[in-house]
Amino acid sequence: MSECRDISVRFHGPYGRRGPLMWSQLMFWNWLRTRPPGSDTLNLVGTCKVRANRGLTEVLDAIRALVERHDALHTVFFEEDGRPVQEVVRSGELRIAVHTVRPGEADTVADQVKRAFADQPFDLAAQLPVRAAVITGEDEAPLTVVLAASHMAVDGGSFHIVRDDFTALLEPGRALPPRGQQPVERAAYEATAGAIGREEKALQHWTRSLRELPRTWLDDLPPGTGEPLYADMTSRALALALSLLTQRTRMSPAMILQAATALLLGLYLDENEVGLHLQVAPRFRPETRELVGAFNLPGMFRVRLRDEPFSAFLAHATTASLKAYASCECDPQKVDALYVRAQAERGISTTGRCMVNALASNFGTAVPADQSPSLDSIEKSLSQTRVIDRGLDLALGAKFYLYIFDVSDKVVLRLSADRNFIPTHQFLLDLEWLIVEGMKSDARLADLATALTARRQRSVSDVFSAK
């Protein structure tokens, strides 16, 4: 059994300051406040292995330096005069749990700590939005560090920055890059004339989309007609196919995945225009690339399905993606108001959206270590694909929600969808098939539609044959 003790670490930031929330923070603030007690916290949790030559004092110093480096990790959030406010705390204390374990227990204890950190909500007004635990051996040599942060403090991209910075802080002499723009600074920028002008253009795009898109992509299903289903997929073959398509198109893997998702939805539901509600991290400028904060904003990705080759469709989807990214920088509360207006004008609901969230990917074109996979290697990898049905409540007010967790040497996806809208398990397998087939044959969309119909009919026949 492990032993646990708490150690207090003092931190001192360069300043203390208070200001309004960023647009993206407002989205998470409003969402977290509507969650029922005991629901999913959306805390982000991860582990970092510690090299054998690092002592406990050095690891604790690295945690302190990490908190001091990023304002978001020593910020509290509260209401003042009815408005949400963030306050960067200049100095304070972080209590770090140190677990001393016997040989062979480190991974088990780290998993237990991760689950506890994920389940425990933060008191955002009274606590720092970060937790840390150190797993040590019986000689007190650090083995693993578990880090957790509230989604009010970080998003998926930010958490990768935090973990990379912590790894660098554990390596003597390794220089860290300059800090990115801080959340209070970003909030101040969003009040400038330039940002307001960008917001006006973004809201025009949203207004047109919500007026013109087919109801399929906006309207909720009738109450009581179904229930959500969840499935996870891990696919090496899809990662290899994406690496080839990335080299051909210069689209990022996440962009290709969202384009193929839109195409497959259009083919499933016989619609020639698709609208996906994206979660976009607007890291478009040098100062925002290293921004640590809750920095996701909604974007609307619209693409038409024409009878053209798969490669031409991806080219059009690239333009649609860039339009969605350029139209995401706006107050998400104003986007919600546009959904409400669409409900009044068109009689649609506001929770029927189809969403894609690329948590761990970015706008780069990184590919797996195997830079030039062969078609034969992709075909052989198909047998390794795993799709597992889950029972997790991750719909988040959408009838279709695709999470893109990993696009490196394997693709890891999670799909939540209403059972009367999309069959999650089969959709993930069809998405893999569509991307691999499109990469191999560059068939026209009409031919892919015909092949998909035949594929789905075979799947149904296989089910009945098994019975």
C-alpha cells in the first residue's frame, strides 16, 4: 500500500491583476455553471514520467515554476456585480500530494490519482484551478507526476503546452520559449476595434449559416425517440492513410477528418450540404500559439457535396475549413443568441447541432514516424482497428459529437450520437473505410456513395446471417 503526505509549495507571480473573461472563457463559465452536481467536471488530467536523476525538491520546484509561468494556473474566477471576472493571484500556496509507493505500484497509484483528480470539481472562486501529485519510490525518488487543471484554466491544446513546459522544466539547461499572450491580455484585445470588426464578420457568417443550412444539421430529434450511443475507435490504418493524404493535400489530419466526417454524414442522410459546429482553438497569431487558457471557440464548417473526385472535395473542404476558422473569433454568447433567433425564425431547436472537437490536434501537418506508408501496410493495419461501445454521457447538447483525441501514429476517436440519428459503431468503421478508399482510388463522390450503400447492405446481411 502507498503512503501519502501533502507538501505546501509557495508561488510568486510577477503581478496580480483583474479583468473580464475572454470570449472562450465565457463559454466554459456558462457551461460549467449549468452542470448538475456530480456530473462530468471536464477536468483535464495527464501524467509525466520523471527521469531517474531528478530529486523531489527539483520536481516540486518545477511544479512551482510551471504555476508561476502561466497566469491561467494561478487565476480564480468569480462574479462581481453580476459579471464573471478573472483575478490573477500574485502569490499563494499550492498543496501537492506526495505518494510513496512500493515497487510495481507506481502505475496503479497514478491511475487512482488521475481518476480522483478527474472526478473532483474545483471551487473556482477559492482554489487555484490546478492540482498536482508526485508518485515516488520508497527512496523518495520521483517516478511520475500527475497534473490536473479545470477546463476554465486550460483546453486540450493548452494542456499540451503545460505538459511540454513541465517536461522542459525538469531538464536542466533547457530553455523555454517566450510565454504566450495571457488570458487577461487576450480579453483586453477582444475589446479593441480590430477584434470587434472580426467579430462582426464572424457573426455574419453564423447568421447566414443558421438561416440557410438544411434543418438536418440544426434541428433536434423529437423527444423520446432515441437515446445517445457512444463508441471509441483506435486505428493505425487511418493514421497511415491520413499521413499520405496530408502529404498530398497539405491539410492537417484534423482538417481531413472533419471533411470526411461531413462527407459521410451527407452520404448517410442524403444531403448535399453539411454544416458542422466546430470547437476551434484560434491560435492564428504568434502571440496566441502558446496561450494557456480555455481557448476554444465555436466555428461553423459548411461544405457542399458535388459529383467530383475525393481529392477535389478535400480541396473545397480546405477552403470551407479556413472560412470556419476565420469566422470563429466572436463572443459565443452571441452565437447562442443566433441559435435562439433561428429557433424563432425556422422553428428549429438549439440543441440539435452536429459537433466536432479536435482536442489534441492542431493546424500543422505532422505525420506518423512512418513517413511513406505503403498501401499494403495500410491494408494490413485494418485488422488492428478496434471499436469499443461505451456508456459515457458525452453528448453535451448535441445529437452528434465527434472527439478527435489523437492523430499521430494512431487515430483515436470518440463518437457520441443519438441512436436514431447515426449508428456510432458503424459510422466510425465507415469513416475509416471512406478515408482509406478515397485515398486509394480518388473516386468520385457518386461512386463512393454507391460503394457505401453496398457496404452497408452487406453489413446488415452479415448481422442477419449471424442470427
